[in-house]
Amino acid sequence: MLEAVTITSIVLFYISLFVELYFYSIPSIVSTKKILKPDQSITDYFSEHIKSILNWSLPLKVLVFVVPMIFIYVLHLLPAYALYDLLFFDIQIQNSYSTYIIGIGLVVFGRIISHLYLLSIKKIKTQSFTGFVTSGLFKFSRNPGLLGLYISFLGFYVIQPSTLFLICYLIYIIHMHFKIIMEENYLTNTHGEDYKEYLQKTRRYL
């Protein structure tokens, strides 16, 4: 029973993640590609500190921004690896029932947050939108979509903990936190007092 619910949860996780990334993907101003090859017209809106980071040598950028992506990709594949074990090797869930329920609850709750986040960003998909969103879940968190993913991955860790998963998870959080700080720096310089007021009213995560 527990194994069947886990399999269903993993499958639904990947389906919902595909929908999120394929239909609602929003290019980031601090994507890895843009960090490796920054656009000067955009760079001018960053603080001097962030500009100095964008001007790092390519090998240093690769080390800091590209190498962590390997661990992040591994993190996204680990639930699929667990699914493979459950389907073909009849692996049994070792956690207690209550711990398992908490894990599944976190996975589902995280995906619900992420999809509510998608409803909040629908207007970003319009070409005329140039501001920043403060409605919906953005009233409570400046990064609800990412928060939802953090919660879901935490749930997978609770279900089937491993050292590799924990390492990849922590690298993911640190890597994305650094990018969020860079993005907030850009938004502060482009939107001025309006965004500063939003920063004061709304927490970065929770």
C-alpha cells in the first residue's frame, strides 16, 4: 500500500513539474546562461557588488554556477531512481507509517503551492507585463514556486533519506538562494521604492 502511494506520488510529481516548466516557464534575469554571458544592458541595473560577480572569469563562473547544476539535476532525478527501484526491485519502504505520511504530505503540499503559484504568475506571460507580481501567493512569499519545490523535495527526503539526496538538496537551496539575492538586487534597481516596500512587507520564503 505504501509503495503504491509512493509510486503514484512520484509520477504525479513529475507530471506536475513538466506542466510547470513547459507551460509556465519564465526566463530568469539571472539564469546560468545569462550569468556566463551577461547582457551589458541588463548588467547596468545590478549593484557594483553583483557586477563584480558577473565579471568573474569564465572558469570561476563555471565552478560557482555550473558545477552545482550537476547536483541539482541529480536531485531532480533521485525520485525517478526511487520509482525505478519500487517498480522493478520490489523495494520496501523502511520508514514508520507516520513518518511516511508526513513525507507524502510534504510532497503533495509542495506541489499544491507550486501550482497555486502558477495561477499568480499568469499575467507575466503577457508581453505587456513589465512589473512584478504581488498578488496571490506572492502576498505571503516572494518565491512561492521555489518554496513549493523545496517542500516537495524535503518530503522525498523524509520518505527515503540518503546522504546523496541531502547533499544535493542543500546545494540546490544554497545555489538558488544566491541567485534570488542577485535577482532581488536587479528588481530593486529597476523598480525602486515600490519593490523596496514589497521586500519589507513580504518574506523571501516564509
